[in-house]
Amino acid sequence: MTDGQTETLYNAIGGDRTVRALTHRFYELMDTLPEAARCRAIHPADLSGSEEKFYEYLTGWLGGPPLYTDKRGHPRLRSRHFGAAIGAEERDEWLLCFTRALEETVQHPQLRTIILEPVTRLAHHMQNKDE
């Protein structure tokens, strides 16, 4: 960029269109992959609210507009998910869905790596159940 602005991951991956596609595909995979059944089971029957919240969160996290925090305040992700029993299996199934959705929606491999590394750390942090 020539005007001194910092490039964000949000812009680098394609902005709103890509974040919408990523979150939609993520929940589509969670809802249909047999190998994601445990992760799916800890979500509500209707995934539309979860998808919208995840879209809002990812938009801001990737450097786009702070949709989530503007609507809901600080994410407090771990405490907001404490009611769901998240063990290693649920965590790994969530990561499977996210990784596949990311691979299908973000074209540049280096951008996928940049996004996936902190998301993987976050997924491990969200685990709240010992096996």
C-alpha cells in the first residue's frame, strides 16, 4: 500500500465476502461432517446465531470492523463457552472444520498459515474438559 496504511488480514484475504464465506463453510462442515459430530453436539440446533457471532468476531479479529465488540462488548471467549464441555475431541473436530473451511475460502497458503497458528492456540485454550 502506498498511502502508509497497514494491510490487515481482513483486507488481504478479501474482506467481508471471504469472512462470510469462511464462517458459512465452517458451520456447513460442522453440520455435515460425521467426524465433527461431537463438536456439533455442543452447539444449538439452529447454527445461524452461532454463525453470525463467529462472523462478527472473525471480522474484528482479522482487522476489519469491530462488529462483535460494538454489539456485545469484550469477547470473553473462554467464559462464554464455559457451559459447553470442550474436550480434546471437540477441540480437534472444531479445528478440522475451521482448517477445511479456511483451505476452501482463503486462496493464499501463507495467509492461511498466519491465520491458523493463533486460531489453533486459541482452540487449545478453549478446552475446558479433561479426558
